[in-house]
Amino acid sequence: MGRKNHRKNMKPTFAGNLHAMVHESRLSVDALAEAIATTRWNLYKMVEPDEPDRNLPAVRLLPLMKLTNDHRPLHFLAGALDYELVPLGASKRKTAKDLGPLAEAYGNAVQVLTDMYDQGHIDQDGVNTVRELLKEVVGHKREADKVLNKQIELNL
């Protein structure tokens, strides 16, 4: 079954998107309530747009979005801040293994510095070696920062 394009069905309010997320889900309200450890009545109250005491705790919002596979509330919040959410494809997600060059360069620099310290001296060649290694480390760090700073992974 393909994903619904919920962005097409956005409601004009955050409360409206919460309500739609729960009531348009393929799962029953009872099942959703049980999954987030509340009662059906409380869940109705949490997402009812006209309920004056409406309060859906943030710790329950993410599980509901995961269960319903409906991210309209998140898209609404992003839009309210003049942002657009774009799902990360699995191929674009960066993990610790992608930082291998940085870790390797850092490890090499630390090893060279440790060896020089153990030998009790650093000559000009040693200083130049350390400079080059640190340039490499800094270069890898900058590349990693460029990639990772663009990425907020919520595992939706």
C-alpha cells in the first residue's frame, strides 16, 4: 500500500491536523490510544479542535505520527515557521560509518603526536607532519559538518 500524500490534505490549523491524523488513520482510535498508553476518551480530548482543555503531550505526538504514518502535524509546524520538510531517503542518511575518514585522520594524528611525545622530542619535520595531519583532520571535520548539519534525522 502506497503512502498517502498528507501534505495535499493539510488542515488550516495544527489542531485540525492532529484531529485528522487520528480520525483518518487506518488504525482505530482504541488501538492508537492503547499504543500511547491512554484511554480512548483522553485521546479524543487531546486531538479535538474544539476542546478547550486540549493537550497532546509532545512525547505522544511522535509515536502517533509513526503509528499512523501521518506527518501532517509536523508539516504544519514546519510551514508555520516558513520551512518545508523533505523526507530523507535512506541513501542520504549519514551514520557513524560515514565518518570513517575523519576518525581515521584523527587517529593518525593522535598516534603521531603520541609517538613524538614518547620519543621526547619534536623536530621541524615532526612539526610539519603534525600540521599536515591536523589539516587533514580539519578538512574531514568540515566535510562531515556540512553533511550532518543539513540533516535532522527524526526516524519517522
